[in-house]
Amino acid sequence: MSNEVGLGVCAKLGLSHTSMPEPDEVGLCRTCRHSRIVPAPRSTFYLCERSFIDPRFLKYPPLPVIRCVGFEPLPPAVNEPETEE
Ligand code: SF4
């Protein structure tokens, strides 16, 4: 079942404190500029900062988020080398 913003309930990843979620467990929130990682002793949460200003977004969207109208990719890393063509 895919997760879309505005549907479902808060998600909590059942991960040990020593592991981070795999990419497919998080989906778009992993690379979205509006997400904030909230570490907890036994879980990792992805908070959607769009939820503060737009009621369509859940504070903690069910993961993985497969489609999201609010997704905006993170800007390139400062030290990331430019691709030459
Ligand atoms: S806008 Fe969408 S993709 Fe971005 S953090 Fe919120 S729920 Fe995740």
C-alpha cells in the first residue's frame, strides 16, 4: 500500500537506535527539503515541516511516502563535485 500525504496516521519506524531506515522505508521524505529527521531512542521519525503551514500535510506522514504534491528535492550539497559533460 502506498502512502500519500493527507492519508493515514502517524508513522513510527520500528528500528533499533543503531540503524537508520533504508531508502525504500522512507521514500520521498528522505530527500525532501521540508523533512526533518527526529531521532528517538528506539526509532527515527521524519517530520514534515509543511504540516506547520498547510493542513494537507501530516506532521509525521506514514512511510514510505511514494507520492507527494509538496515534495521539493534538497539542494545539491555544497561540497558535491559538479558533473562534467
Ligand atoms: S512535503 Fe511531502 S515529501 Fe516533503 S517532507 Fe512533507 S510529506 Fe515528505
